Amino acid sequence: AFETQGFPTSFDDENAIALTWRGAFGTKQQETHHTLLWDRACTLWNVAALQSAQAAFESDVKSKEGLKLAISNLQQAASNLALCRQLMESQQQYVSTVDLSKAMLTFWEKLCLAQAQVSIYRLANHSGDSTSTNSNKGQVVRNHTTLAYLIQGAAPLYNEALKCSQDPRIQSEVPAPCQEWAAHCKAQSMLCQARAYFHISIELRLSKSAHGMEIARLQQTVQTLQDVLKFCDSTQVLKEAINMFAARKRKDDSTISPMAAAAATIQPEAEGLLRLAQDRLTAAEKDNRNVYLEDVPKPADLPEIRPQTMVKTNMPLSETMLTPRVKLFQWTAGAI
């Protein structure tokens, strides 16, 4: 068949090859096609799943090396998902599994990039970072403006993933998981925004010349964190994730999903940051009333925090790899 029809790169059921894969999320048990484009896309999906699992389970995010490993795995996973999406763009009419739909592939691509961006922020904020050191005290001096830009860069990626999770097909075919995914993305986006506000407030405090601006940024931080906690309290899937994570942690049970484990950390992280921001806001407002007497700008008058996106995917496949122009085995027909 190869000698007369060429390499099987189109959806043709007469090329004498059958490739069967089973979806991870859809209700359909398995699906068979007769093209290596299908096989390549399924393989890329599995490689990306493996890389994201390595980032979740095999990376020590408390160490610099562990964070670097997570960043590498997550960016590679996003690149493979982008290639998978590119392969399937012209083949969607033939493939029925929701796993390889454009919305699903884009969702996981953006989520991996968002988590990689957060890992880059954590790496820059790591206590072992020696980019700038106070030689007198032996303490690391962080650039809070840079940290604000880095964590701000994760928020739009989470928002893009959130939009994809609201795709009608995903909501129809995987309704329960997509609710968890959407809630996780929205809460993480707000939390990243709050951290960006807080870092800018610290930079303003260190400048010792913008006390009103510091108070305004702290007010933004407190309001955003309160919104995060309200969202966690009002969203059933997040409440269940938090309760399940706490119960299984007491039992030393490691079967909870990485997404649920990550969702369960949002509320305690927001509560801890809220306490810090509220304490600092109280002190800053007292100092401003008694000493500095500066006007506090309205939120609409504050400058935008520019996102600094460091993550990226690899270059897309060339057109020749997507649409073969020459049959690979056609030369053999004349030689026989």
C-alpha cells in the first residue's frame, strides 16, 4: 500500500494501517485512524502529559534546581501541546476525541505556560538568589519591581486558560473536571495579581518617597485577596479540594490529583499574604496620618503593572511537515 499511495499522512482508511488510541478525558473509549498525523499528535499529547507530571511530582520547588527542572518540563510540555494543536488544526473534522480539540489543547498549553511563569517568579524570589546581596548583613536584596512584573506575567496566561475551559464542547463532554480547572485558573489569576500589587507596595516603601502610592497599592492588595477568599468560599469545587486535601494529608494519602492539591493551597496562601498586607497597611496609614500627610491615589489613577512574560513555546512546524508534497515511497514502484 505504501508503494502505491505514499506515506500514510492523510485520513485514508485504505492505506493498510490502523492506529488506535484511547482518550484521557472523553467518554469515547478508543478511536482508530489510518494516518501518522493522528499517531504523532497522540504521541505528542502523551509526551506533554509525562513532562507536566514530572514537573508536578519530581521537581523540588523549594530548591533552585528543582524550580529550573519544573520550568524546563512545563515549557517543553507547552511546546509539544502547541505542535499537537498545529497538527490537528486541519484534521478536526476527522477526530472525535475532545482531548485533541483546539480548546482542550490550548487550555493545557496556556496552563503549563502559566505554571512555568510562576516557577520563574519563584526562582527569582528564591532565598538562595545572589543577584543582589547586602554585604553588611549577608541578606538577599530582592528587586520587587521585577518580581511584580514576573508574577503579573502569569495572570493573563491563567486568564487565557480560563477562557478555554469555558469552551462549550469541554463543558459538555468533561463538565466536572472543567469546573475544577476554571476555578483554579480564576483564583490563581487573582492571586498573581495580588502578589504583583504587594511587591510594588514594598518597592514604594523602600523608596521612602511615595507613601500615598504605597497605601494605594496595599489597598489594592487587600481588596484583591479578599476577593480571592470570597471566591474560594463561594466555589464548591475549591471548597471540596481544600477539605479533601486536608483530610488526605492527615492520612498521608498521596492520591489527590495535582490540580486539586494546587487548588487547595490557594486559600492558605491568600490568607497568609492578606495578614501581611493588612498589618503593613495599618502601619502605613498611621504613619501617613501623623507624619507624611500625602494624598492616596484612586486605583484608576495608578499606573499599570507591566507583565514580563519569560515563558515561550518552540517554533511551529513548517508547512512541509504538515502537508507532504511527495509520496515517500513512490520511487520504489519504478524500481521493482
